[in-house]
Amino acid sequence: MLHSMLLLAVLLLGFQPMLSTPVISETDNEQSSRSCFPALDFRKPLFLPNDNSHWWCDPSTEYAFVGFSYEVTACQTREQLHKEFYDIRHHFKSRYVRLYGACDREGFYDDIVDAAWANTLGVHALIWFGFNLDDIWIGRRDILLAALHTNPKAKFVTRVLQFGSEPLFDGVLPHDQLAEQVLLAKANLSSLNIPVTVSELAFGYQERGGAQDVLDAIDSINIHMLPFFAQDASTADQAWPLVQRDLQWFIDHGNGKKMYFDENGWPSVTSPSVQPNSPLAVADIPNEHEYYILLDQHCEDLKSVVGGGVGWFAHIYSDSMEPGYGIYNISGDMKFPFEPRTHC
Ligand SMILES: *[C@@H]1O[C@H](CO)[C@@H](O)[C@H](O)[C@H]1NC(C)=O
Ligand SMILES: *[C@@H]1O[C@H](CO)[C@@H](O)[C@H](O)[C@H]1NC(C)=O
């Protein structure tokens, strides 16, 4: 029985079985106990552990730049996911991808898991509501929950399951029903030890009376930090007080939970869906760049925030995913140098 479980683990990990060698040497054991997923120095163990309880890095190490938002509405092929996740990990030193949008192709989340595992990336998975205020998210929820249970590697790459994007701001569900959905998903995933959150703006909570029931239900706080839309926005280099204002609201109401800026950036152009609320807000490539410089300059400030510091994602990997927010433009060229700090 044990032997067949080991063999199964070997097959799952994609290693050739090495039947005549010891399972794990003392040195490997020490190494793997020091290494945590998805740290930049993570070394893949020979065998997956039985569960993920000692698998993830301590949240207090997950501050500064952690990775990219990555829109999947294009239903990328497995090959493209592998190629771009390789770039995300090895070119930019990312630890995570945060999914955005939805692909309803059968088995798509298995492709995500495969590409993430191959490239040592954790995933902030997403139940996508879309913008039509319909019930399509219910089927997506069930498919994703089932995939998390069925794919044996899913619990080793899925750091958190998000409901999003901005269900409170968009008014998809009353906040008490959203909180109930979070609790149901947590119960569904408890045997897998996968936490659940909501991907949302401070304003989304604030305009629903604070939605404390949602804040209490979620395991981590996945914040949309989009200061370009503030009524007092100007240039990105002046945005720190705007960031602090929203962050402080979550510090005041979030009960010390781990926080991420998971949808976080500044656009290089405006578009019909990206319009400022301040006449002084500037959208151009230097300001998109400047916003990330600002976050780098405040690395120590973000590190010291309650809950183990704020980890931030760059929204978004490519302009082909969301116009103006990409690190890459639609020709596939980088719009500015991007080497954010991963620690400080
Ligand atoms: C979780 O939800 C999925 C989708 O509805 C379902 O297939 C699965 O049986 C549920 N598992 C548990 C443990 O509740
Ligand atoms: C993408 O960036 C490259 C390099 O800066 C530039 O030459 C090209 O014109 C850009 N493409 C678009 C569509 O803006």
C-alpha cells in the first residue's frame, strides 16, 4: 500500500521511478524542510507530502512584489501557459500568478496547475463573476471546486481561492450572501486546506456599509489598489497617500489578516472602461512605471504592515489582457524596465 502510494507520488511528480535508491537522503530532508513553496529558492522534493500543512512559505515572507495578475479570458493553450509562466517566474522572479477573467474550457484549471507546478508558481485562483450580473459564476464555482478536489497537485499550487472581481463594487451579490458563499467554499475546501478570499476594492466594502461579515469570513484580504481612480489622483509619484488611505481602512477593519494588493497598478492609457475621477490624473507609460517605483520605495513600509506585510501583484502581465495596464505591450515588448524588489 505504502509502496503504491509512493509510486503514485512519483508518477504525479513526473519523475522516473528510482526503485533501487533510498526514498530521501538526510541532506534532502534537511533541504526540503528549509525550502517552502513557492520561495525563489524552492527545490522540488522527490515526493509530494501527504498534505500541504507544512508546504507554504510563511505569510510574513510574502511581501513586496509577488507576481502578476494574469487574465485567462483568451483560454491560453497549455503550451502558452507554460511559456508565459516560465517568463513570469524566471524573468521577473515571481512567486504567484493571480488569475483574472475566466476560461470555461474543460480541464482549463488542470492546465493552470500543470504550468504553475512546472514553474514553481503558486496560484490565486478565481471564481469569476463577469460583468453581466448573471448566475454564470455558480457553474464556474462548482467546476473549480471540483477541479481543486480532483487534481492531486491542485492543493500544492493553489494558495487561495478568490471570489471576484469586485463582487461588492459590482453588486453581484448582497454582502451577506457573498459572506455565506465564502463560508460554504471554505467548508468545501477545508479537507484540502485551501483558504478563500474575495478580490475587492476598499470602496466596494465601504459602499456596502463596510461589509464586515465578508471581511470576517475571508482568510486573507485581497485588495484592489487602483489609485488612478481616486478623486484626488494626479501623477503616480504622488499616489502614496492614496494607497495608505485604502490600506489603512483594511488595517482598521481587517483584524490583522494577511493582505495582498492583488489587482494593483496604474494605466498607461485611458479607455472606455478606464476613466479617471480626477481631472488631474495622468495615464501614460512613465506614470505606470512610476507607480511600481513608488511601491518599491515603500518596500519597508509595506513589509511592516500587520498580518505579515503586504505582498503586491502587478496588474497585469500584458496589454493584450487589459489595455494600458500591461507590463508588456501588445507587440510583446516591455513598456519599461521592470525588476521590482521581492524582499527588503
Ligand atoms: C465541493 O464542491 C464540488 C462542486 O460542487 C463538489 O463536487 C464536491 O463534492 C464538494 N466537496 C465537498 C467536500 O464538499
Ligand atoms: C511596444 O514597445 C516597443 C518598444 O518600446 C515599441 O517599439 C512598439 O511600437 C510598441 N508597440 C505598441 C503597439 O505600442
